[in-house]
Amino acid sequence: MGTVIMGKVKSGAMREGDSLLVMPNKAQVKVLAIYCDEDKATRAGPHENLRFLTAMLRLS
């Protein structure tokens, strides 16, 4: 189980397995899966709209 986050990559890239810091709560999460439109992807780059499934690692 996890949380699905929807948004847009402003800069950089993300891949499955990456650890991210989600603001404003500074929650550290691990990326379990990435979806661009309805297609599963292994990475996402700048200006892509996406949804990604996360697992909570730590809440600061």
C-alpha cells in the first residue's frame, strides 16, 4: 500500500526506487511506480505530467 501523488516534474528526473522529499510536510518517500498518462514508466523527466506511487519512509 502507498500514496499516489499527481503532479508535474519541473526540473531534473525521477526513477523507480528514488527517495524524494515531499513538501511542505518534508515527508521522505520512496518511488514504487511511475505512470505518465495511463502508461507505466520507469523514469520521468522535465515537463512531464505524471502520477507516482510512494511508500512513506519518514515524516520529519
